[in-house]
Amino acid sequence: MTFKGWTVINRKTFFRQILLMTLLMWAALPAIAQESDPQPGVYTYGCVYDEGSNAVQIRADLMGRDGAPLFVDSVAVRSLELPEDSVTIQRVEDRQPVRILAVIDTTRSYPVEPVRDVLQDKMAEFPVLDELALVTFNDRVSPLLGAPSELNANDKLAIIDYYRDRIVPGGDPQAGIAVLYDGILTALRDGIDPASEMRQVVLVLTDSPHRNESSDTTHREVIERAQTVDAQIFVIAFDTIQDTPDFDVLNEITSATNGFLWTYGQDEGDDKSLATLSDEMETLLSDFQQALDSEYLISINADTLEPDPTTLSVPLEVVVASSGQDIELGTFDCVLPLIDHSIAIGSVSNNLFVSLSQQPLIVSTTIDSPLAEDEREVRLLLNDTTQILGSTINLNDASVQGALRPTDNSLRAELYDTRGDEAQLLAVDEITGISFQRPLTVSVESESGTVGGETTFVATVDGDFAIPENRVVRFGIRANGGEYQRLLPTSPDLIDGEGRLTVDNINERVTELFGEDASNLEVIAYIDGSAADGSDALFVSEPLPITLGEAPAVTTPAEAPAAVALPTDGLVIPLAIAGALLLIDLLLLRQIRQMRVKRMIKYPDDRELPQNTLRLTVTRDGRHQTYSLTKQTMDVGRGTSNDINLTDDTNISREHGVVMWRRGKWYYANRKSQARAVVGGKFLRGYRAQELRPDTQLQIGEYTLVCHYDSEADPDSLLKTQF
């Protein structure tokens, strides 16, 4: 029983082992099949830049496992994230020329002469610029046969005839044993030029194996040499009556060199007559020609690449997809040319003063770029923010007025490439320190066409220009086209864009300056200028012609009669009237002031917010909250709809006040007639506005508000103890 039980147990173990081995063999079959399956053949020409398409191009011959052109689904660059449509691939109809070195090693079953004739006939179908050389039995490389220069390159028949005379068998097959690997090595050594940019291949036509007894050359040496000189090896092998090639070794050689092996005669019943062999040779040579024609062109938009600024090169790891399989073509070091684009402003120079007579200013640019006019765009920017339409800077344009600084303006010219979906900046030129003379309007307050006696002149800034602070308006006058003289030694201040000068007696002043016969009088006004005629002024007016009239007569008062005492009660009525008029004036002034503040609140101007953001820190009972002033108008009040919400204080109205950006400054103003606030130590009641500066402190109800720039400032340190 023990012996019998042992036998049963080992039988079970035996069958389990057999089953396990069977499963392992079935699992290994796909891997074995994959190893035996020839891999796609890949040959690449490297990377070049094509100026016409502005793309880097990679030519690649992609041959499938069957020796036919590979069907490519897509192409990608792994090393970079590029736009989807920036990488394309397409079949090439006219491939690059190829140098073909044919190694013929056949036996008596298929002599060299018919092999040569079939090869020569097929060459008629190859491109004219292809080159051909032969290596035959005596290991000698025949002269390289390219397109002869003395023949018409388009006359293929003449070239083929020329080839036929040159292709001669290199030895007698009966003289010795053919040494196949030595012949291939001779072609790789003597016929392949490593410095050539041509694609170079070795075509082996054989029906015999390598004779190891007569040569020390191994197929490994053949593979190493081919890989060293970057040559592909293609083999057409026949199993003839007399001999059989080493198909496995030839398959290893072609696979390792990105070539291909075509065979005939391995199947039983294959006709191995000379005529059939020649027919099959012609068919397989057509397959070889088709393999050489498996060329693709990969293009990558150069605008999407960012080369190294020193070497101008960019590495591209290119992969193609075919039938769900990724095929790596390799990493290509693509060098982009140094394309110089430049733009220069020709009509404007640094620190230029542009007078009114030179306006509008026409800006000219000089462009040096290989791009066509419809592929590029020029943009002019005033002070980096406002784009000028066209090439003319016109101070009548509201956008120009809002962008101008009092002085030190800049003009920037930018050149863009507009060929893509988004324009790309190519070149820049910038001019700085430009000052534009701006217009003033000067008028005289006179009901008639003449002036005389006390006369008031008014100068007003035209347009929405930025006005410098703390400026005065100077007035000049001239007679008969002569030089301008100061109308008065004193100059009025510029207030809200207006300056007023009153001359007590214009007649006496003209006589004092020009004499009694003065005529053709003209008055000008200007700001920030040293020349009497305002030619260098920042603001200047056109001359205002004036005509002098008669000065009012000066009456000498007669001797007053003796004073008569009047009753005191007679003064009551005039004093009451004067008091009433004064009260009316005060009320009118108050109404005008309220209307101005309401207008400021309701109508923001076009001034852009400053780049340096002002902040407002609100403090109550030791709690702080900081608001950034990022809008032209920010409402302040107790309601939740306010930008700055001051809650839980009945002394604060729901629409209490507003912080606003006007005239290039920040202001606080109350929004209601009963609203109260203290701004910078000044008490504001009703519609009043007060300028805000850094460190300005406000008190609204129980809340304290402080203006500052520093975003990380300590709120407690901002509060003033002497508020």
C-alpha cells in the first residue's frame, strides 16, 4: 500500500508539472512571436530649418514590418508641450537621393549575369540622382555610378545605357568560394562615405551562405560596421537548387541595421528555374524600391520653439504612432537660424519738445524683418498704456489727452508677428523724455468789441490734460508784430484749469509799454515757459487780437457841502438789504459747491487708477480691516451694499460718503447733506470733498480710517494719537 500510494502521488505531481509547463509555454508564445517579428525600419536625415515655411523639418524613411511604407497615425514631440497643430507629418513623393551598394553573391543556379541584367533594368525606375556601385565575387567595388554630368539628367534611358556598359561582373564564380560577409564588409568599408549627407544602403543579392571555413569575418562585424557608418542593409535571398542562404543570420543583420529581408524558395513546390528566379528577383527589387520610397516629412512650427539663446538649438524627441504602437525616431538637436527683426522710430528723438506748430505729430518707423507686410503689425504706445491708432499723435484725441503726462512722455513702437492665432512680439524701440506743447484759450471779459480801463483776461486749459500743481499763468502782449512784453509783472495762479488777470487800466499799460501810437495789439497766455512769446511753454494760447477803446473818464469830485446830520433810523433799511444780499450770496455759493461735489461723485473722469494702490485701514474697538482702493468710486456707509461697510453705528448713514479717484487724486466726499466726517483734521458737513493722501486720517462716527500704501503695515502704528 505504501509503494502504491507513493506511485499515485508522484503521478499527480508529474501531471501537475506537465500542465504548468504547458501553461508557461502558451504564455511565452506572444513574447517569442514578438521577438521573431521584424521591427519597423527607421532611417532619419536629421533636422534642418526651412525658411519658406518657417519650420524645422525632419525627413524619415519609415518602413513597416512587411517592408512596405509604414502607415502613420500621428506624430508628437515628447520633450516639449507644443500646440496641437504645430507638428505635422506627410508622405513625400520625391524622396532624397540614395547611394546603393549592391553586393552580388550567387551560385551557378542563379549566375551573376542575369542578376546584373535584372538589377540594371530596375534601375530605370529609380530616381535619376540615385547612385549605384557593385561588389561581386572578387570583393572589388566597382566605380560609383551616379548621374553622369555629360548626359542630360532627364534622359533616363541614356543614363541606364551608360550604367549597363559600366556594370561588369567582378570575377569568375568558379574561381573560388564566395565569401558573403567579406563582400558586405567591403561595401561598408570602401563604398560608404561617413561624411556624406546622402542616405546610403547596402543591397545584398544572394543564394548562398557565408563560408566560415574561408573567412574570419563574422556577421557581428558586419552589423557593427553598418551601425558605425549609419548604413541600412537590405537582403534579397533565394533558396536555389544548389545552395541555401543562412536566413536566420540574414534576418538578424537586416533587423539590426533597420533594413529588411525578402526571401524566395523556402516553400516546397516553389519553381526554382532561372526564368522564375529572374521574375521573382524583379518583383522583390520592386519591393526594395518601395521600401526606399517610404519617406515622410515632419514639420514643426519654429515659432513654437524656444531655442537656447547661446547655441540657438532645441532638442526634439520625436515619436510617431502606427496601429497603436509608438515608434521612437530619436532625439534631434535642431538649430534655428538667428532671425533679426528690428524697428526704429525715425521722426521722434529723445527729449524732444513738440510745439503746437509741429502737431499733429506723424510718427514714422523703419522696419527690418523678413516677414511680409501682411504678416506683421506695428503698434505705437504712448506712455506704455495708450495705443495710437495709425501713425499720428493728435492732441485733440481724448485718449491721448488722458494719457499725456505734463512732461517726460514716452513713445514705444512694437513689431509683432501676426501669422499665428496670437501676435508675437518681435522687436521694440522706445523714445523717452518727450514734451508736447498743449493749447490754452485766452479770452477777455468785455461786452463790446473793444477794451478800455479795467480789463480782465482769462486763460483756460483746453481738453482733459493733466495739469501740473502750483503753476501760474503768464500773460504777454505785443504791438505791430513786435516782441512780446509781460502784460503785468504779476501772474495769477492756475486754479481748476483757469487763470485770471485783471489790469486796472489797459490803456495806460499799453501806452507805458509801446507808446501812444500802439496798434495791432495781441495778447497770449502760457504756462511753464521762459520765452516771452511762450514758444517753449508747456501750455500756450494762440494770439488774441484786442482793440483799445476809450478809457472811462476820471471825474474829479466837487467840494462836498457841509455834512448834514441824518437820522440814524434811516440806515436800518440799507443795512437790512445788504445783510439779505450777503446771505443770498452765501447760500448760492453753498449750492454751487454742493453741485460741484455731486457732479464729481456722479461723473468719474477717464483717468486710470494709479499703479501704486492706496489702501484704507478701518479701525474700531481694536479691530482692523484693510480695503484696497481698486475702483474709481468706492461707497462708504452702514449698508451692506457699500464697498467699505461701517456697520452697527447709528451716527453713520446707509449712504454716508464716497472715496473717489478724480483729476488724478483721491478724494473723500459726503453723499448726504446731513452727513459728517473729519478728514485730515478738517470737519466736513454735507456735500464737501477733501483730498486724501498717504497718512490722511478720517473719523466717521466711531470708526477711524487711515490711508496708506504699505500692505503689511501695523494698523495700530498708523493711528495718530493727536487726532
